[in-house]
Amino acid sequence: MSNAPGGGLRDAASRSSSFLQTAKAVAWSFFGIRKRAGYESDVQKLNPVHVIVAGVIGAALFIGVLVMLVRWVVGSGVAAG
């Protein structure tokens, strides 16, 4: 597997992009509005470990916001109809 076109997992994990750049790319991917050129650039630059961590954090934040929104709607009586 070391002669894979991408250079292997070890090389990918040693990429030097910042976590902030990765978080920004993951945030754009949550919206689904990413240009192909940006995607191709991300594949070459981003550290896959950072992508996984940012994805888990993003999903947790999304779920947390949804839970807070539901609690607010239910608590305000709007949902009681």
C-alpha cells in the first residue's frame, strides 16, 4: 500500500494544514456547497485525522443546536398548538 497514488495514510496524516482550515472545509461540506476546485484542493492539503475530528465536533454541535431548538420550541408552548 505504500506505493499508492496518494502516498499512503502516513503521508496523508502528516499534511501541514491547520485545524482551522480543516474545520472551515468541513463546515462548507455540511452545507453541501463546495466547488470542485475547492474539493480537489482540500483532498491534497487536509489532514484526514483533522477531518474526522472536525466532522465529529461539527456533528455534535449540530445535534446540540437541534436539541436546544426543540427544547425552546416545546418550552415556549408554540408546539402545543
